[in-house]
Amino acid sequence: MSSTGSRLPPPPERPQIFVERVPSPPANEPPSASHDTSLLSSAGVEIMVYGLDCSSTTSAVADLRGKLGAILQNDSNATMVMNALEIRQADTQRAMDHAYITVNPMASRSPRPDILETVRRLLNDLDGIGAMWRPSSGPDKTRRLVFHAGDKADAEKLMTQLREWFSEKKYAFYWSYTSQLPHAPWRVTFDFFNPAHVKDICDRPPIIDQETRIPSRPRFILSIYGLEVAILGCSDWSNVEEAMNGYIRKRYGDDAVAFSRTANQGAAYCVVLKDAKTTDLFLKDDHTHLEKPPGMIGIIAV
């Protein structure tokens, strides 16, 4: 679904941001050892769409194409937008209920979060469909719960018991497995279809063998807008939003900040800058003029 001949409309002078996201989950699971918190280039602006047909490995992509065609059919720019979009399946080996949308770099040399945001909002109006800015690389972790166990045998037993409990409650899941990280206890992981079920389970955790099994959730920040940038490790930095906004405006211009916020109970500062060029400069800057607090980890593209 791409064409090098598409001529997209120019991006808006400033991002049009609608704050409607649910809060990111509590940071109750440590970050992966492979998580890179160094300065990163602003790549990978994608929308994740879930609630799609998962009868085969390619059905989600076909379903999403059909839905996009239907909602854009009355738009005068529909053909141009459709030709500029790329849709990718989430997994080539397993059937998944979600897929990813991005703008073909052949259609636009710079990221176009404005186009993806318009598409995201249209898809979110459909019953049973959810569309969000992709919060991380790898598998979807926004609907994932993790339960801790003792050894391998305990984990396998717990997985069987949890499967039965979730089935009784009609909490449908599309994947479950046991695993063990180095120097860590065994864990049982479930990926659910409905994000509301994830919240229900966290609010009322299962009781197995007279023991309440409290789940944990992976750490991530739900983006407000494409190319949002986060600074981690800000818990001990008082007035971080005011301080960072002032620093950014002084270094990149009075109009550089389009939107800012704190996330994860103040542990992260997040900012949407006025355009992709400013975002790229911010990510590549060495920030020698910034007085970083001791706990600050690094600057990442959300």
C-alpha cells in the first residue's frame, strides 16, 4: 500500500495534540537488561492497531486494509493517504490481533506523525478497535500481565491454573508461556485481547490455592503523539517540567515545545517538539549545557 508518486499535503506548522490517553501502568517491573537508554535517533513512528481478525498470520493486515479503505472512502485525499501508508503484520509465525501502520519513507522523507494521528483517531472510532502510538519495539506489551512463580514446575502448574481461572472469567488471551530471566524467578506471561480485562485482573487478582496472585505489568509510556521524547530518572528532580521546558525553549527557540508532561508518577519527563527537525536535533544533541540530576538515565524516543 505505497506509491512513490504520492504527493502528500505539507505537515502542519505545529502538532495538533488531543490528550485522551489512559495513564501508563505503574513502573512495577524492572526494565529489560537490553533496553537502551542512550540517545537515539527519531525513527520508527508507528501506529499499533488491535482488535483485528486473528484467524491467520495475515488476517490482521487484510482486516486493517479493509477498515482503512472504508473509513477513508469519503475523503478527497483517501487515495493519496492510502498509497502513502504501509501496513505490517505483527508476527510472521503466529496469528495476532494487531498490526502496525507507518508512512512509507518513499512517500515522505521526514516522519509524518500528523497523518498517522489522523488515521489513529479515525480507527479509534470503530467498535472493538484500538489504535495507539506503538509504545515499544518487539511484541505488544500493553495488554500483558506477568505472574511470578518459584521453579519451572511451579510456573507450569500456575500457568495451567491461571488458564482455567481466566477461561471461567471469560478473559480471553491469545498467548501464554513460562520463562526465566537470568538470576530471576520463573514467571508466567499472558497476553490478553481486551485491555479492560487487564485492568480487571489488576484490580481483582486471581486467588489460586488460597493465595492471591498479584500480577505485574511491563514498563512503558503511552505516547501522546508521534516523535514524543522522554527523559527517564526524573523522580528526584523538582519542577522537572518547568526546568526542561525552559532549557528547550532557550536552546531551540521559544516555540520549540508543542506539549509537555510528566509520566510514571513523575519519574519521566515527556515532550513533543514543534517538528521532526527540532526533535532530531534534540535527540542528537550532547546536552552539555543541561544540568542533569544524578538519577537521570537518558533521553529516548518514546
